[in-house]
Amino acid sequence: LLCRVMNPENFDVIVVGAGHAGTEAAFAAANLGSKVLLLATSLQCVAMMPCNPSVGGPGKGHLVREIHALGGQMGKQVDATYLQIRILNESKGPAVQALRAQSDKVRYHLHVKSKLEEHQNITLIQGEAIALLHNNQSVYGVRIITGIEYHASAVILCTGTFLNGHIILGHSKTPGGPSGNTASIHLSDSIRELGIRIHRLQTATPPRIAGQSIDFSKMKPMPGDPGILTFTKDISRQKQRHCYLTHTTMDTVNAVKENLKDSPLKIGNITQHGPKHCPSIDRKVIRFPEIEMHHIFVEPESDFHDEWYLLGLTTSMPPEAQEAVVHSVPGLENARIVRYGYAIEYDAIDATQLKKSMEFKMVANLFTAGQINGTSGYEEAAAQGLIAGINAHNKAHKKPPFVLKSTTSYLAEMVDELVTNPRNEPLRVTTSSSEFRLHLRSDNAEERLTAIGYELGLIPKARYEFEEWQKQIVNQEVESLKNTLLRPTREVLAKLQALKSSSFKNTISLANLLSREDIRYRDLKHFGYPCISQTHLISKIETRVKYDFFLQKLKRRMEHADELDSLILNEDIYYAGIEGLSQGTKEKIESVKPFSVGQASKIDGISSAEIAILIHACKQGLI
């Protein structure tokens, strides 16, 4: 190692790792005014997409909209670089409708990197962090592999899958990071020195194939959606790339079965703690040997090269096995594999050691975000990066932590889950996991969060005022529909019959009429109502009116959840002395040290009766 510099450069915030969590954290802190150092193991890894170059989908797409609504960057970068974008679950309810973009992974990397380089508050350099500089459980900087030290008021670790990474391919297991990059071997030891608990997780990626070798005529084209609103509310491009749909066959199942002896899942040279929502083809055949047909989505990775991604065909079996599996799929009989699939095993922390601000409870000034916290996906990483970046800036400038109420967003719910319950598999955000999903829709992210982003200083005044104006239009229109009455005249009933909707006998409001499944907002013009023209606002109005009964019930549950979050639990509470709590509950609460009764209510295994005891104790001032 080179000699350490005598006068290390000082920053407000140091971000270790320039993936999706790291870049979002750097942008957030820098946009708030912090001087930021962003360390990348390799500058080729900045905003890299080593797995599927897609962003969005149910839950994940909601996160991207929330990031944008708060003033984050991912939505902007995706909108600038996508190959295709479309709406998923359009025929289903508004709670699960979401955008999904197929990104150009090369253009995305270059675009984000250029934005980082242009930012006057961000210094982007290539350098592997090998040690945290600390004193009495307080971190003040990092040392990189050249021996150079950098000091800062706050450090954010966004190491992704690089931390002590090992690449697994069949019987082979070697140190390495994603996409052929080197792993970060030394930093884990420095993290352990601080008493931080670390465990192993794994994820995997499918083989990439040459587009020229694909027979697309045997696949179903899946075009994008031109003319829709994107993550940042721009209009999507007319010209987009196609993705394609094919499927496995019995030959695929047989090829997997014949080669399972060489699968790391059977060999045992990999941890079993991987993402359950993205199982490998090996695991699918092991679990469901009788199923012949699994969907395979064939997706372009970039306009800059001819590599295609096989979503649904993840595997880390040896190369000859991958050849047999790929060639058994319709349209891929002659496909040429240009990169073999692999699994990667890496170090992650137990995120229950974190506060909701993403700072460690026992180590001051140290934050983490992304896959190091036990999540899967670019979107989850970016969302955590945004929160960590905001709070690292606040720490550096002696401001209070920023914590979102759990009822405001999927982002807040994800953080709650991470810091509350230990996990042995990577967490993925899904709409099904939220009891408030009808409120946490993709279309109302700005209504929920843009005012908060403005207060933070991440949203410009003009954008905030525009969003407030749109919110006012929606609110006024909903009230107008509730107050505009419709009488059952002969003319009105005839128009209803023409719309194939049932008649009514007593006077009703237009809101009542619109709540019918067979009536749309624009149908109201037939009854003389002056409808507004903005399409994206119309969908919000329809949702508010049609789901008003359920939204009102949900509002009451959210108010109760907010009340529980307002009951603060001090860190020094002696839970062993509280009567009525089981020993197991006392141990769990002592371990997690929840910030509030609301957080305590989310600890797995704690009963509603025990939460009632905590509520009573809080309100009586007993704890």
C-alpha cells in the first residue's frame, strides 16, 4: 500500500459504491448542499445494471414514482434512457397498476455518470474502500486500497453485491463481483470490527444471448405503450423496442433434471438464502417437476450491442448445462450464449441494527443503503439511497433525522420492514405486502410526497406549486361531483339506457352515478356536466370517486397507524418489568429497540393484546 496522506481531503458525506443506491444517495446529499465524495470500485460500474435492465413493475414501479415525487433521480434517468415502457395490470384495479421500463443499460450508465460528473458538489473517483476510519464507535472517514484516507461527517455504505462477493458457476466458486468485476474483499473485516452483524445472501442472473441467433418468429411480440405518461409524467415515445414472450418445454425440464447434479443448489456450494420472487430455473424444476411451461421473456439490453436477457431462465449450472437448457426453448434452438448465467454470494448486514434514518444504532455517522441491507432490486436500492443521502446530509449539518411516516409510501413501509424484522432472504417490495395499497397508488405519488420533498429542499418551488394546483383541481372536481345532483327525468333515464346503465328512482349526485362500474367520468358530459380535459387528472378523479367507500375505511386505519407511530418508546425502557408481555416478546423488543409502538406492532410474533399493553403504558406515562 502507498503511504497515507498527511492531510486527508474532507467532505460532508462519503458514499462507498456507485450503484443505484450510491448514486441516488450522492445526488440527494449533493442537491441539499453537501460536499460529496462518491467512490466507485470501477468507473465502469457506475449505475451498472448487472441483472435485468428493467425498472418498475408492481411495487417497484410505485417506488420509482415515489423517488421522483420526493425529488430523487431514478425516474428521470429511466425516462431519458428506456428502450420500452408500458403499463402493467392495466385491466386490474388502480392499486396494482404500474409502469415498467426496459432500460438501455449502456445509455443508463453513461447518462447517470455524466450527471454525476457535471454536479458541482459531487467528486466521483475510482477507488476501493478497504477500511472505515472510526473512533469510539463513531465513523469519520474511509481508507482506500492505495492508502489514501478521506474524512467526512457521515459515510454511507452502498456496496451492492460486491462485498466479499463470490461467483458460483456449477462446481466453481471464485472471488468476484457482478459482470466480471472484482469483489470488495477487505471492507467486511472493517465493518465487523465495529460489532456489526453480517450474514451471507445470494442472487443469480440468466445467460445473455446474441440477438442475431434468435428466431423471433416463434415468439409472441410484446410492444411498448406509446403515448402514456412515464415515471416523470412525460409522454412516452412512439418508437420503442419490442420484448418477446416464449416458454420452457418438457425438453427444458428434462435438460434441467439431467444436470441438477451440477447445480449449486444440489452441490451445496452456495447459501440457500436467495430472492424467493425470482427463483432460478433449477429451483422451479425442483419445486414443480410436473410443470412443463414457464414463461420466458426475451428482452433487449441496449441499442449499443446485441445482447438479450432471458427473464425467467436464471441459472448458475455449468456452461454445458446452460447450452442444453437454452436450446430447448422455442426460438432459442440456435441461440448463441455470449455470457453465461451465474450466481453471486455476498455479505449483507442485519438491517435491524439500523434506525429508520438508515444510520446504525450502535455506530454514529455510518449509514447503509441497498443490497447490503438485504433487499433485491435497483428500485429498492435507489429508494434507500435517497433516504440515506438525505439523512447523511442532515447528520453532517447537525439537522434532525428525516423519517417518513409509515402510511405515506411503499418506501416508508420498506424501511419499516427492514429495520424491524430480521430476514434470511432479500426483501422485494410488492403491492400485496401493503395493507394501504389502495392509498399508495402509483398515480398519486406526488399528492403524497411532493410537499415533503419541497420542505426538504429537493423539489423546486415551481414544480411544488404546479403539483399543488393539480391536487386542488382534483379535490374541487370531486367536491363538485358530490354536490351536483341528478334527477330521474325521462331524458336522464333515456341517456342512462343508451349508456347501458341501470335507472334510478330518487335524486342522486353525479359522484354516486360515477361510482357505478359501467360509468366513466367523460360519460357525465351527456348529463350537461362540464368535464375537465386533463386525462391524467381524470383517472385520479375516477379512482377517488369509485373507491371512496374503501378509501374512507382505509383513512381510519391509517389514522390509527399514525397514532401508534406517535407513541414514542425511549431506548432505555426496561421491558422486562412490564407485566403481560411474554418472555419472547420482551426479548424481541429488546433486540429491535423499536422507536414507537407503531414499529413494535410490526415485529413478527407480537400479539395485538401485547401491543394494547404498550399503548396503555405509553398513555399512562408508565414507560
